[in-house]
Amino acid sequence: DLMVCVVDPQRAMQIAGAASVRIGTFPVGELGASACASIFAAPWHTKNSVFAIGDGGGRMHNRLDPSEMFVSIPRSHLRYVVELIENFRIDPQKMREVIMPSYAAKAQQSREE
């Protein structure tokens, strides 16, 4: 019914938000004092993904690093995570061309000269 992952915050947001563009709902973020209910019960009741820092016991018993957090995905969202993984390819050169203006490379060269 539920998949729970322990990942860094960037991947937690990507995994939890995988369904956002398909179904139009944002994941639930439990970033304050968190309990087991945030990780295990909330996704089941809300039918929505949840990312949470977890409580002290959960972090200790699962040996989480300070930079890791939990993300819980209900069964209905798993296909969106698979879709995200299948389609998440980045070509760094093409990405630079898309996000950098045409004059950026020239400006960088003139500073070096």
C-alpha cells in the first residue's frame, strides 16, 4: 500500500512531487515535529505523498544521516515515480543552452581575457 524511502531532501522533493504534474496535487511536507503517523498513516489516509524529517526514534533506529529524510508514496502514485525515473535524463550541454542567454558564454570569455 505504501513505499517509504530514505533519501536526501532534493530527491525527496522529486519523488514526493512526481504525481504533481499528473494529478494536480502537491505532496504534503511534514517539516516540523514529525511522528510515525506523518510517514505511515498520513499517505494512506490522504492518498498523497508525504516527505518528513521523521521523529527522533525513527531517525535513530533507521540510522539516518542528518542530511536524509523520509518520503512516503502511496501505491496510487508509484507509477508516477517510475515515469519520473524513465524520463529524467539531463544533457548538461543542452541544459546550459536552454537556461543561459546567448550572450552568457561571450561575457564569460571577455572576463577571462
